Amino acid sequence: MTRENEQILTAIQSLSQSLRSEVQTEIQSFRVEIQDQLQPFRTEIQAELLSSKTDMQIEFQSFKRDVQAEVQSIKVDRQATDESLKAEVKRWDDRFFKFAEDSTNRSNTLIASATISVIAGVVLILSRP
């Protein structure tokens, strides 16, 4: 190669390096400018996310309290139902035993009456002249 070609090649390489450096500087500058422009949006979005998170935590706590209150109410209702059921079973047991006792008394009375009738009938027959 000739000296002139070498000089042209060196100039082209130098120019290429210079352009590359300028383009990289421009890209870096553009990147910083974009980041600076996006920063308020990023800050606003982060604030909204934090606010939404806080709101959701508050709603969750409220929902949790509501569910706990409902569960407690169901437990109280269940206990009341259990007590009512126990009382009803006791009443039915008492009725059954009272009925059984009454039936036994009637049976005993009937047997005693029949026995007295038979004995009285025999005594009457024997006491006839």
C-alpha cells in the first residue's frame, strides 16, 4: 500500500473511532435523558403501588375481622343449637319415662282391679245361700 492509502485508512479509522465515541456519548446522554423523564412516572407508580398495597392490607384486615366475626357467630349459633337439642332430647326422655311409668301404673291398676273382681266374684258366689 502506498503511503497515501495508509494515511486515508488511518484517517478513516480515526474518523470511525471518533464517530463511534460520539454515538456512544449520544446514546448515553439519551439514556440519561430518558431515565430523567421516566423518573417522575416511576416515582408516581411506586407511590400508587404503595398506596394500593396499603389499601389492600386494610381491606384484607377488614375482611379477616368480618370472617372471624362470622365464624364466632356461627360458633355461638351452633352452641345454642346444641343446648336446644340437648334440652329437647331431655324433654323427650322425660316424656318417654313418664309414659312408661304411667303405662306400668295402669297395668298394675288393671291387674289389681281384675284380681279384686275375680276374688269378689268368687266370694259372692260362695256367699250365696
